[in-house]
Amino acid sequence: MDQQDPGFDVSRGTVDPDEARRAAIIESLPAVDDSTPLAAQLAADARRRIDLSGRRFPRPTHTRVVTVANQKGGVGKTTTTVNLAAALAQAGLNVLVIDNDPQGNTSTALGVDHRAGTPSIYEVLVEDEDLVNVVQQSTRVPRLLCAPATIDLSGAEIELVSLVARENRLRNAVSAYLEGRAAAGQDRLDYVFIDCPPSLGLLTVNAFVAAQEVLIPIQCEYYALEGLSQLLKNVQLIKNHLNPALHVSTILLTMYDARTNLAQQVAAEVREHFPAQTLRTTVPRSVRISEAPSYGQTVMTYDPGSTGALSYLAAARELAERATVTAPAPDATQPSPTASAAPTATGVGARGADHAGPGQPGANDAEGTSLTAGAPVTAGGPERTSPNEEI
């Protein structure tokens, strides 16, 4: 068999029967073109469904603690958190989601109890409760755990101000929980996702200090880009003073509508200035994604065959596979390269970000960038390198 064949396992020099079967089924699907958009969409979904169904994603070498943050509301933070977590858990990984948002929407989507009086992340942050006493099993996905948030968390911002080591309380709790699991002989967690409120207060600071990675969902509209500069500055401050390991590892474009020039220009702007961090997969606007929380579910269990569910599954696969290809960390002792002002997309007014080229210090470190306004240029649509971007 040709080594370029999708079913050929180069590392073993053998043919993977499952991969070969998937490739054969995908190859047998009828070809369509852009002259029939609906048929093209259905064909793209069918190919992704065949390619992703029943897959096991690779385990990271250590527990990845990821904070999902963006101080702008309505960009899909909670939706991204719960659906990526559910997709990874369905693919055989052990996942914990920490609901650090007083609204408790993450807890609702995962179907865990978060009524007033329920042991929650509030007790962990303010009353030094052990995280193990708070964590609940998701009712829909076996490998998915959740530390819920209750309405009590809304007062935590004020109560944390007077507490000792207020910025480190969540990190200490997560570390103790992971160590406790190891001591008890339980299977290691692969991912810990922390959902943040749409603000840059002490709850978000705790989440940044507890994590090694930041995942930023960006709605494909101008307002979502406008607040990115302040978010990156805050990430840099946390890195400098509280958590040197923190870095922006992933950017996910959400609510993407390829029919509009605005979405294409915003996507192109983000990909230009954050090429290493931005996932190839984009998440479209989807009624199914919006409906799922009203049933106490993620879209992964509510309608696993929908375009939205397939998009999050593809994003989760990309996130998991990136963990197995770790770029060398930039040398912190070397000064970062001088960057010029980034352009602004014509008709969008979106601010770009200075960035280092591939292989240079800072190329994979988005929090080291700054967003500045520059001279307007004409920005075309994003280069579509995968069917996921056609959504």
C-alpha cells in the first residue's frame, strides 16, 4: 500500500484497518461543489461524521489545566467549555470542568445540581473546602466531572479581597485534588477546564493562576476583537507576577458565518496575527448548540450528528492532537523581537496583533503580543485549509 494512503501507519509500517475503512467510506461519497451550498454542507458533515465517530483521542503526558476566558460576554466561553469537555470525555479522556462563573451555566449544561446550598466552588475558594467534596459526576457523560457554581459565588469577589493568598486559592485546591487522586490510585485526569465569568476580577485571576494554558473563544465580530488587547495584557501581568507557566495556547473562532464578509475578515485577522494558536476548526452559529442547555445537556449528547456537535468534536480532536506536538518553549532570557504595528481590516476596524515569525521567540506565546491600531489594508476572507472552515 502507498505510504501516502490515509490508512497507512508510518510509525509501525502497517495498515490501520479502521483508518483504511474510514478512508474508503469517505472516498465513496459523491463529489459536490459550491454551486449547491446545502449539498456541500451535508457532504462536509458526512465526511466529518465518518472521520470522527468512535475515535479515541491521544492522552496528554500530564494533566492539562486550561482556563477558558474572554472578558466580553456572549462569545461562547461556557458553550465552548462544556462542549470541548464533553467531546474529549466521549473520546475516552478523563475531564474535570470547574464552573468559576456565578451564573452557573456550565453546571446547568452538564446536568449537575447547583441549587443554593449545594457544595460548590464557593466553599473551595472562600471556606477552604476540599475540591473532592464538591466534584460531581456528569449525568450524561461517564468520564466527565464537574465542580458546580451556586449563586453564593456572586459574593466571592468581595470576600476574597481580605483573604490570605487570595490569588492562589483555586490553584492550591486543584493541586491538592490532583495529588489526592494520585495517592488514592485513581486514574489521572487528562484535562481540567475552568470556565470564567465575563470580567477580569479575582475569580478570573484565580483561574489564570491555577492554569498553565488559556483558551480564548473569539466571536467573529468586531467587539470581540476589541477587548482582546486588555485580556492579553492581563495574561501577561499574571505571567510576570503570579504564574510564569501561563500562556495562551489556543484560540477558537465561534459563531462563524462564512456567508458574511465581516466574519471572514475577522477570521483572517485573527489567523494572521495568531497563526500558531488559532485552531483550523471554526464553530458555526447553530440552533442546536443554543437549544442543548435548556435540556440540561451539551450539544454532544443533545444532537451528536449536528453541524455544531461535529465542529466541537473536530476542535476537541485538534486540541488533543496539539498536546502530542509540543513546540520548544521560547528562551525567556532573550529579548523578544521588535514588532511593527499590525494592520486593521478594511470595513471592520479590527485591531491586529504584533507577532514573531515561526521559529522565533514568542511565535507560540500569544500573551507576549500587543494589539495596536495600524494603517488600513484590504483584508480578504480566510484561507480555508479544511472543510471545517466552510461552515
